[in-house]
Amino acid sequence: MTDIMEVIKMVKQTAGRKSLGEFAPEFARLNDDVLFGEVWSREDKLSLKMRSVVTITALISKGITDNSLKYHLSTAKQNGVSKSEMAEILTHLAFYAGWPNAWAAFNMAKEIYDADDSADIQHGGFFGQGEPNTAFAEYFTGNSYLNPLTNPKETVFIANVTFEPKCRNNWHIHHASEGGGQILICVDGEGWYQEEGKPAQSLKNGDIVTIPAEVKHWHGAKADCWFSHLAVECPGKDCRNEWLEPVTDEIYDNIK
């Protein structure tokens, strides 16, 4: 588990040294090691999603609508800021940062978020989207994709599961006479997790969900964005997965 989390943390770093390493090595070091290596990594103080919102707000307020804003808009999307949330953020900013600045930001944001409409766009975050999850398609509402990362015959099975917008799996239970269960590590986009009898839990990049054995639950993407998580199968005895009824549109559409 430690190795997986270290890989996720490494993705947050930037390539300042590649761009300015020879010309301005100290600036590159501060950019890579301090700003992105230390400040952005303090997720216990402020989430990546909130840091993205703060950053794009500061840039737009200063009238900076160049490639740096485009980069941070793209990063905001990766950090779980949905399309509808971004539209509302920029609309709100227009009244404080200026209408022309908001227009420029909208044009960039539209380009970034509308890219999801292209079939050529790959999702799944750092670990990749994988192939259509045809083997389990009957247990999903909408299209999902699977990218196995380990061999279950050799070690704990870990796979990256990607859901298109509105896609979710059926209610299901991870059975085990001892141990078992599953861990979800959210790596891209934004989604939902719900246990039977409890409110749905909003998930974003970096969130971790521990699912004990014998708990009826489901998980999937939010309505307006893609979502990916690593699924880690916990070792146990007599482990098996029981697929149950689909999550109805009535349940899904009424999540608050």
C-alpha cells in the first residue's frame, strides 16, 4: 500500500527542472520541491481540490489568462472540480475579477472540459483507463473500464476501475469467513460511495474508502464527470463477491 501512495504523491510534482533547470536552477527547485513538493502536498491542511480553486481564483483575479491558467484549470479538473462546479466558480468570479477575465477563463475551461466528449480522450489518471470492462458489464449501469495492475495469483489484486459519467456498479457484497473486504483509493475525477442504510459519500482524488466484508454497497461516477479508483482486494478466507440489484435512477438521481 505504501508504494501505491508514493506513486500517487509523485504525480503531483512538476517538471520545473526540465524547463528552467539550467537557466534558473534555484527557481526550478523552489517550484518543484517547495511549491508543488511541499505546499501542494499539505492535503491534511487543505485539499487538492480547494487548492486548485484558490489558485485559479488568484490567477483570474490578477488577469492572468495565459498557459499557467490553462494548466491550473486542467489540474483543477484532475483534482475533482466538476464541469458544473467550474462553470459556477467562473460565473461567481466574473462579478469580482471582471467580465473580460471571466470570458477568457471560460474559453479555456470549455476547451478543457469539453475534451471529455471526444472518444479519443483517455481517462483513469496516472494508472490508465484500461480496456472496456466487458466481463462484468452486466453488473454495471453505464460503461466502465478495467486496468489490472497486479496478478492475483502472485499477490494482492489491485485494479484501476474507471467509470464514465453516471456509471455505477450494482449493489454488491464482498463475502469472507475471515478478513476480506476491499479498499478503494480514488485517483481521478469525482464519484459516489454508498453503504445500504447510509447517505452516499462524495469521493474525490486522494480519498480512501475501507469496505469491510459483508457490507452491502455500491460505487461509481458522479453525473457530470469521469471517475477512477484503485480497487484493492483484501486477503481473507472464503472470499467471494455477490452481485445484487442495480442502483436505480431514483436512488442515484436523488443523491445530495
